[in-house]
Amino acid sequence: MSIFNFFKRNSSANKAKERLMMVLSYERKGLPPNFADILKDDLVSVFSKYPQFDSRNIEVEIKSENDRDELWISIPFANGR
């Protein structure tokens, strides 16, 4: 985080714009608005069967950067198993 970002106010208008852009991105791809949550629930149910994975900390995100959308999935290994 830059020192300049610390003083920059993140207005509710900017947040609303980000959310609207995300919704439009989902609609353009034909994905439901809660796609990441649905996918995460499915991954948790599959990986909870395997003790090698920490299914409670699975992360699913759809990131938009440089006019490109990416699906990010993090499935951590369980510690000490």
C-alpha cells in the first residue's frame, strides 16, 4: 500500500462503481452473481473428504485486472497432517 493511498478517501460512489462493474462482468460471461460462493461451497465439499487439505480456508475470487478477468482459487494444505 502506497503512502498516497493511505490518505485517499475510498468513497461509497467508488465502491458502488466497483460492485456494478463486477455484476456487469458476471452477466457478460453468463455467470450468476454469486458464482464464486457457489464454486467455493462445491470445492469445500469435495476437499473436505481429504485430510491433506485445509478445506475451511479455501478461497475463491474473480479478479479483474488490465481488462482481463481471472479466477483465483487457493486450496491450502493442512498443517501437520
